[in-house]
Amino acid sequence: MLKTLARTITLVLLCAPAHAQQPPPPAVIVTQAILENVNESAVFNGRLEADQRVDLRARVSGTLMEVLFEPGDIVSEGDVLFLIEETLYAAAVKEAEGSLVSAEAERKLAELERDRQQVLVEREASAQTQLDRAEAALGQAEGSVIRLNAALDTAKLNLSYTKVVAPFSGRLGVAQVDEGALVGLESGPLVTLTKLDPIHAEFPVSTANLRAHLDRVASGKSSNEAVVSLILANGDTYETMGDVDFVDSAVNSATDSVNVRAKFDNPEGVLLDTELVRVVLTSGEATEVLTVPQQAIQRDLQGAFVLVVADDNTAQQRRVEVDRIAQGKAIVSDGLVAGEKVITDGINKVRPGMVIDAATADNG
């Protein structure tokens, strides 16, 4: 039995191949590092803010007689939006006008009396006290005219308030009151008017990103001029470019960021107040930089690296310095030279030193 088992083992060993079959090298996709002109860009989450937004209220009390717009209407500055009953206010104007006419007549009479007393005093036909009394009476009459002029102005102003007008051009919301309602100072907003053209996009920029950008500008690697575009909630890009018109002078301590604002023309009202958008900042001047696809960049505890294809078709780990990511590409400032091939797809199948089966991205 033991002899039979030994012969069997010997036969198995003799029949075994001299070398075990090796697996094929892993197939990967590689791309060359290239020099190209790239505009620096960054994407931020932002929110649109109307240039002006006010709640219109009644400034006098009365019955609302007419609403002269439809919800969502675009109106011009000075357009009449509401009519409040004006009867009492028109009557107050008439009363103030009548009182003013009477006061002006009293002033005229007092002025004549003052002039008469002045002549008599000069002729020594009247005492100085009579002239003093005439002067005082004229002063009182003039005071009454001034007071009643002010009362007339107030009455006219109140009458004008019976017409609620648009203080600027914009889009109206829904009227909060109906015709026939009693409105006044305490009745709350009548409607909201929003100015949408132009409109601003406000977005926070981290101080780290801001400082890095300023350093690149100082070193000549980037331009301080920026073009701003918007990506809307549905993924569409707004057709009109904007301009940065405000950078806050203080850092928000809660988020360690600086608020930035960009202005956009919005004549058709496509952009809406408080809408959430993505803001894309792109430098106006392109610079020549070394780039590789973003997916080629790997990271570990020591930092960023790529897998470079050596002359003997092996993968070699190479430490690199990544300046930034722009337009889906990594800008490499150190560690690579133009023309070197880096692995972009199939990285998870490769270890440094392994022989690989490389195909270029174009042949993918």
C-alpha cells in the first residue's frame, strides 16, 4: 500500500509543468501629461438676491376701492397699484385751502394796519405802543399763514396717499387684500414688489481659497479679472455673464469665509429672488500649465501621487504637487514633465512595480 502511494506521488510530480502559468498583465488606460492654456475656475454654491424688495403698505386709512394689477405683473416706477377712497382727503384739502385764504386776508389786513401805524408814529400822531401792537398782530397773521400752508401740504400729501404707486420698476406678488377691505397703517402689507433687473448672486468663498487665489495673482500665475456665470437648478447655464461688484471686508467667523457678490442683468426676469444657483468664477486670462486628468491623482497619508508608466512598461509611483483642479483637470506644479504617461483608468488593479498592458485614452 505504501509503495503504491509513493509511485502515485512520483508520477504526479513528473507530470507537473516546469513553470506555473502567469496571469496576464492588468489592462489600464493611460494619458500623457500635457502643457495647455487653462483658465482658472472655481464653483461655489450661491443664492440670488433681488436688488430691491419692499412690502407696500397703506399710508392712510380708508376703503380699498380698486386693485389695478394682476399677480406677477411687471410694473414701472410710478404706476398706480391700489386706489383708496379719497372723499374725506379731498374734502380736507378744500378745507385747508379755505382756511389758508382766510389767513392770507387777515395777514393783508394786519400788514395795512402796521403800515398805517408807522406813518402815524412818524407824524407823532400815534403812540409807539400802537405800532408795536400792529407789528405783533402782523406777526401772528404771518404765523397763521405758515401753519395753514403746512396743513394744506399735509392734506394734499394724505390725498396723494390714496393712490398706492410703485416706488420702482419690478415684479408684483399676490395682493394681500381685496377690494372693499378697510386698510390703513396697521393693516399689514398690501403686496410685495421685487426688482429683478439687475439681480445679484451672493456666495461664500473660503479664506483658504481666497488667499490661494491672491497668492497666484501676486506670483503672476493667475489673473485678477474674473468672468462669472451661473448654473441654474436644472443644470442650464444662464446665457448672460456677470461681474463681481462686492467682496466683503470681514470674514464670517462661523464659516471662515468671505461673502462675495456678482451682478447679472435680468431683463426678462428669468432669474428669481432667493433662487439657489451654482456660481462659476473663471479667470479672464488663460495661463500655460501642466495638466493631467483629475482621476489620475491619487492620495494617501503622505499626499498626492500618480502612477507613471516607465520605459519597461511597469507602473511607478510618483509624488506630485497639485496646484488646483480646473475644468476637470489637475494642474500639476511639480513631480511630472510634459509627455509622461499616467494611468487614468484601472488604477485599482495596479501596484507599483507591476508590468501593465497600457492603452492610450484615444484608443480606449
